[in-house]
Amino acid sequence: MKKRLILESDGSHDEDLELQRALNAVNYYLALCEIREKVFRPHRKHLYGDQRINDLIEKLGEDSLELIGMLEKLFSEVVNDYAPGEGI
């Protein structure tokens, strides 16, 4: 099944801004996915690419990992409030 989305603007400044926001929506979604991959995933799967982050995590111990997990949960809750079921 094909779906089609048509965005039209009468050229007014307000409509042009709304059109630009709609066109940027994919970029915002991709940015959120990238945040999850670069900020939260490394603490569960592998080390961060920045050794300073790894050193700080090691220095702070288990509390740092708990904090990162809590922040990831909060991030997920906020995303789900705005885009339920998207599963970023």
C-alpha cells in the first residue's frame, strides 16, 4: 500500500515555517536515534569513543552506570510522550 503526503503552502511566512518544520521532522527523528546510539547504548554494549568519558565512569563506579541508565529511561519517557509507539 502506497501512502502519499502532500504539503502545500500559500507562501505566507507562517505557513512556510510550518512546512519547514514538517520537512525537518525526519531529521529530528534521526537526531534522537543518534542520541540514543551515541549517548546511551555504549554504557550497555561497549565503551564510549571518548576515553575521558570511560575514565570518568571508571572513577565514579557503579553510580555512574546507574545514573546513565536513569537518564536513558527519562529520555525514553520523553520521546514516548511525544511519539508513542515509535520505539526510538
